[in-house]
Amino acid sequence: MTVEVFPTEAAVAESLARRLADEIVERGTTTLGLPTGRTPLLLYEALVRISRADRVDWTRVRTFNVDEFEGLGSGDATSYRRFMDEHLFSKVSIDPANVGFLDGRAPDLGAECARYERAIADAGGLDRLVLGIGANGHIAFNEPADGLHADTHVATLELTSRAANAWWFGGELHRVPPRALTIGLATVLGARAISVIATGESKADAVRAACQRTVTTRCPASFLQLHADVTVLVDQPVADLLDGPGGVSRR
Ligand code: PGA
């Protein structure tokens, strides 16, 4: 795992947006795994700006978002699907047919998870997966537990994860669904390259736990140690808290 330190959250976003845009231009056809949340807001802003300035062609880009709330889908104002439409998909030249998304309103959620797993496999897997990290060490909505799921599944959210999402629900915690559909750890580790964004000091403990050479289901992000191509992009507030014994190596 490589840790890259940037002075600010905006510099993290700019660097990763540039990398994604360059990969889209170089490869033409590419499949991305994408996150939602507060963290990637600046990333998508930068990616839209670069895509417009450089006329980046998104028509052969496929995307799969990593999670969606149970009970919510594309028609809902608080769905993750709506978040992505608003912040990225409506602003770049992506073909809507190439947008993969979990449907939290599907009548059979187990079948929906299986469909999604197959869709990612049929697309040839994820070329680059972008992830945030929860303050509790979750990646996508794989929450700390005694055991983790390999495949796409329905997850029960920790209160802290629901609280971290309350802003997207007008600050009303009770409106944040208690469960979500999420890709699993095998889906994550099956991506060819992974970029994790961790900004703001509240993420420092999770990053430190993720970077220890111990893999534990109590910190799902620690499973990223098992992947050969993971970069964690952190801002200075996170970096300042990573130093000391057991600190992480960085570039
Ligand atoms: P956040 O979520 O960006 O809203 O903090 C990160 C994550 O859970 O992936």
C-alpha cells in the first residue's frame, strides 16, 4: 500500500481527477468503480472541470458505483444514484447505458446483488476502483464485523456510518436507511488498481489501522493490504496523525 501525502483536500482531488482523466484518454475503454459521500465531492468537481477543459470522451467509460441504500433508487432525491447523476454523470459525456448501479428498490435484493456481481464480471472487472474510507474503517459499506462478505450483499449500517451520511438527508439521521447494498471484499480486491481517498483528521485512525500489517475484519480497509496496487491519498491533517511508532511508509 502506498500512501501519498498532499497539502490539502483539494490537492488530493486534483491529483486523482487528473489520473482518472489521463487513464480515460489513454485507454478509451475503461471500467471504473466509484464511491459517493462527502469525500469524493471535490474529486468529481475536479473531474468535471478537467473533462470539460480537455474534452475528455467518456462514451466508452463504464462505471459501477460501490453501494446504494436499501429502499432508494434512481427516482429518489436521497439515493446515491441521484448523487452521482448530480455530481458527475449529468456533467460528462458518459452513455447512461454504461452506468452500473445497485437498485435499492429491487423487489428481491438478493437477486439484485447477484445481478450486480455478474454485471461487473461481464464488464471484465474494474480497471480502477476509487474508494473513500469510513472513520470506522469501512470500505464501500463493508462494516467492521466478525466476518466479512466476499460478494455483493445487503449490509446493516453502523450508527456512525448512518450519522456520516445524515448531511445527504438534510441532517436528519432518522431518514438515513439502516441497511444498504454494497459490493463485497472479493469485488473490491478483484479490481486491477485501487485508489483510496482519506481526508480530514477524523479518518487518520482508520488509515493507520488499514496500513498496519495485520488484516482484521474489525477494519475492513485492512484487507487492502492483500492487494498489490493500492494507493491511499491523504491530506496533511491525516498525514500529521500517521507519524510515530507503527507509522506508515509514504511517498
Ligand atoms: P465520507 O464517507 O466521504 O462521507 O466520509 C467515506 C466512505 O464511507 O467511504
